[in-house]
Amino acid sequence: MNARELMDSVTRDMDFPRGGIEERIELDIQRHRKGWGRFVLSDPEGKPIQNAKLKFTQTKHEFLFGSNLFKLCDFPTKKQNDLYEKLFKKVFNTATLPFYWDTLEREPGKLRYSKNSPPIARRPPTDLAVDWCLENGIRPKGHWLFCDNFVPAWLPQNSKELMVLLEKRIAQLAERYGEKVTLWDAVNEAFSYPRWFHPRVAWSVVPQDYVYQVFKLAEKYFPNYVELCYNDGHYIAYQPFHYDNSPVYLLCKSLLDRGVRLGGIGIQFHMFGALENMGVGKVSHCYFDPVHQFRVLDQYARLGIPLHMTETSLPTFAELPRKEAEEFQAKLLRHFYRLWFSQERMESIVWWNFVDKTAYGAESDFDAGLISKDMEEKPAFQMLDRLVNQEWHTECTVETDENGAADWNGFYGDYNLEITVGRAKVKQKTSLSKHSYNEYRISL
């Protein structure tokens, strides 16, 4: 089987979806990602201003597009670091920051918050990362408060002592970052690690209902406006899927039923593996069948809380010639981003490793970055740029009617507004939000 035949065999459900899928995607992008706004203009005496022109130019999405920021200031040269930041800001408005316990507190009480903390690969000091995000208009997300892996070796092998230290950690993070970082993975991957896979902390040490306990501790210390999410892998969210009896659905429903302030469900989507294995049976169905994708997302959406695609890795498959592999990666990105972007409850899509050869361990072998190891834009980056900054971008001009009113339609987000009345021009900033009434009255 040649490269073209291999790609076609893997993506046949994607390329030839069942009736109604493409129509749903297009319609739901219009329904859920765009809205109407109204401006009413009047003069100082309250009379309507007719025939004024209002020009809207979108500057930022309300929907969150992002990546992890693990390589901030982590490259060997200033040129590489500057280019990383420049390309990051071009397509992203959110960033996932590493709050892994094992590297944030390698020794008891010695926390790597400060910008001057000793360097660790893929783990920028948290003050540095948070401040960079806020200075550049990027919403930071904390990853994570607790995961029963990636924990310090010095943790006690005693459940009560562990929970005391965990409460202390959560309280410290809330005090330092609670007002700056308003989106967190409170618990990460409770299903992902089997009982024998705990080299740092024994399974018996972690309380059986630790997911619930962590959320309640987070609620205790973080402000009410902070969104606390549960995050887990695609092989848990997509493969053992049985509608109401699906593991992640049952866990999250249980948390909600017990009064937990669950702010969202995070779903990972790491496509690690050989391409030829992706086109076989259940694996192909889980990854590439858009009907299955919608079934899964629609099921979680029934809980009435936001959804987040938290960790997306689409490889540059080694079985294909490099040029074809990079173009195939871009094709996959377009397919999945359009589908996810269309789902009503979805609020963010986060690519995982932005640059090739910068992932965790053997994951680097899959070259699942948007930027090459030489810091050049790959076709997948250009595809994302086209989606975020062109296809899903609004620039329009409307005129006020006899009542001084002008209605306009656009993607939710921030805008520059230029109002022209005769020869006079007024410039200001405005927004169109999914969560607001979007009617403004201005006296000129």
C-alpha cells in the first residue's frame, strides 16, 4: 500500500462522512460561534444619528485556541525563544502552564515560583509563565492541582499526611495565582494510570475518592469565578464509550450530583502510534469517524458544563514521505478543529506540543508540533492560522437606520470599531460575547 492509499484508507469515514455531518458542522459554527450585536447612535440631544458607518475589525476570539507553554524561555538561543513567542501569539489566546508537583516542589517547601528559579527543561518557573501570559493578552490555564503521577519522591506513604500536604499545595497556589489563573485542571487523569503504575506514591495511599476531595479543597481556597476542570485521556473518553455508562461521564455526573463545583470536562486527543494501526477496527472508529466524535461530545455536553479539548497531538507520520506527512497533519487539524469548534459546549481547543522534538520522552518521535525543530512554520501551523485569523474572522461595515440603529453579525470576540459620521471618525474597542446581550447605546 503506497502513501496515498494508506492515508485514504485511514480517513475514509472522515473524507466521506455520513449524510448531515458536514451540514451540521457548518450550521453549528454559524449558530454557536457567531452572534448578532446592535449599536444605537444618538447626538447629545438624543436624536438618532442616521447613515453613520460602523466598521468592525476582529482582534481576538472569545473561544480559546492554545497550546502548552512548556518551552517558554527554554531554547538555547534568544533568536529561538523570540521566534517561539512570536509564533505562539500569532495563533493562540490561551496557554497551558505546568504546575506539576514533582518539578514545582522538588524538595519540601522549596517552590519554583520565582522567575529566577533553577531551570528545568519544559518547566518554566510559574511566575514567569503567568506574567508572560497576562502581559500578552493570553489567558493562562493551570495544569494541574493533583495527578497521582508526576508527584515528588519525598511525599509520605501515608494517606492522611499526603492529603495535608496536598491541601497546603492547593492553598498556596490559590493564594499566589487564584486571581491571575482562572482556569485549572483540578484533577488530571484519574483513569489513566493502572494500580501498578505508581513509582512515587502507592495506590493505597491515595484516597479512593480523591477526585472529589481535591475538588472540594480547590473550592475551599480558589475564588468562585475560577473554573475547575476534570481532565483525562482520549482512550478513556472515546474508546470505552457507552453513552450514560461511560467512565468519564459517570465520574463527572457523580461529582455534580455530590455538589462539586465542576467547571468543565477536559478531553485529551493524542494520536500516538503507527498510521497503519490507526485504520484498523475500533481505533479507526474512535479517531476518524465524525459520527462517533459527535456522539461522545454530545454525551458529555448533556451534563451542561463546558467542554475543552485540552491536549491535541496529531503526528507527522513517519510512514509517509515528509512532505505528504506534513500536509496530512494539516488536513487532520482542519478536520478535527472544525468538528470540535462546532460543538455548542466546547470552549477551548489546545494543541499540546507547539514545536517538534520538544515533547515528553518518546512522544517527541511523532513530530506532533505545528513548528519544525528548526522553528519553521509547518503546513499545520499555516492551516490553523488560516482558520483562526481568516475563515473564523470577522470584518464588516454596517450603517445606522432612521432610528440610529445598526445590527451586525460576527464571530464572538474583541473588536476595533471605527464610527464615521460625515467627516468625523471615532475609534473605540468593543466586544461581541456569547454570554452578553450585545446591545450598546452611544451618544456622539
